[in-house]
Amino acid sequence: MKKPPSLVWLPADHRLLGTEERTMPFLVLGDKYARAVKVNAEAQPVMFPLADASQIDELLSLVDGVMLTGSPSNVHPQHFGSTLADPQLMLDEARDSLTLALVKACVAQGVPLLGICRGFQEINVALGGSLHQKVHNLPGYLDHRESPDGSYEQQYAPSHAVRFAPDSAFAQWAGGETAQVNSVHGQGIDRLAQGLRAVGHAPDGLIEAFEVIGASAFSYAVQWHPEWKASDNRFYAAIFKAFGEACRVRQSSRLADSKRF
């Protein structure tokens, strides 16, 4: 029998979709994230609709990795002791209630974890860090937002360099200590959580990549979007390849444990 693919849990966004007069709630997952997991990590993306924090342990026992995706929504600032700076900021408190607890469980249980953009920020907040809500308003920082009028090709085009710690996995994946990345975010890390090590910085000093110190499995996150056409970018593809390999290691252990019972 052919070995089944490893399974990667991608938590959904909660959206109200429809017209101005009438909306309905939807659970949303971006194709580009699922596709990068399927193609580049060679794993099967899965969703658990309406999962809540009380189910995390039982659901983690079914999967081999977790990827926290980017999103138009942002982590509510109440989770890092701040007030909402912009009433128009898109939030997703239902996602917050799941993912912030999910991060802690993944780290504690050694479940491979990859965070992208919002997911990068979720990991930092879950472990006790804080965020700048408007990086572009801070003296000395670049405007890391995409052009609202540009095409997707323009928005996700390389925007700035990131310099990586020479001893980091990112330097290995990039084939050097610098790489060009896209930039599609308005928020960014203010205080880095204890237990995280910053291993990549933008030219303005903003943290762009970190690792979980002492993690027993793959535990990395990035502020940019490596899922965008990952197959066309050797660096981006290498991140997903390494994540997929870590998920297959967990799968072998998970399946072996299940056969003993």
C-alpha cells in the first residue's frame, strides 16, 4: 500500500462575504497557501472547520504539521496589551482564539510549525511578544505595505533584502546571508517574545524571520510571503521542502505510535 501523505493543518479565516445589504459567514483558506503545502512541502493540507481551542490536543494527534497563513485580518491588539489604533483594521477574533493557543501546543508537543505574515505575528504574540500596528508611521522604518493599485504580480514582487544570521537555517535555504523578499504587511514585530531568536532583518532593522529557540521540531516563521509562486523561487521552495521533510518525520513517528495501540 502506498504511504499516505503527511497532513498539515491550516486554520481558516472567518469572513462575512456577500453584498453590502446581505452577508453570510464563511471559512476561508487561500489557494496559494494550500497549494504551496501540497506542491512544495509535498503534504496534504487539511482544515478542521469550527475547531476551537478545547480540541487542539485531539486534532494535533491527527496531523503532522501546522502552517499559520497570512490574512487580510490582524491579531487583535488586546492580546499584546494595546488598544486598537485604527478602528478600520480588519480583525478575526475567532481565529485569534484558536491560533494563539495552537502555537503554544505546537511548541510544547514538538509539532512542526511554519508561520507566514499573520502567522508570524501570531507566534510572536502567543509567546508573549508585541506588535507595531503601523510600521509605516514609525520614524526610521520603511513602508512595508504593498501598492494598493498594483497587480498581484507587482504586489508580491521582490521589495527589499533580508539579511540572515549566518548560522541560521534561512541562510542555508537561501544559499547565502541575504535574499530579496516581497513585502505585503502593515504591522510588524515590536517586542520579540522570549524563546524566539530573530534570524532575519529588513534594511530598517524590522524582524523578518525568527526561530523557536531549542525547538524539538521545525519551528520557523517569516514576515514575507514565500507561498507566492514558491515553485519559481528556489529559496521559497527550500523553506517548504524543509517543512515537508519535518512533517514526514513526525508522520513516521505518529503512525508507528498508532500501530502499538
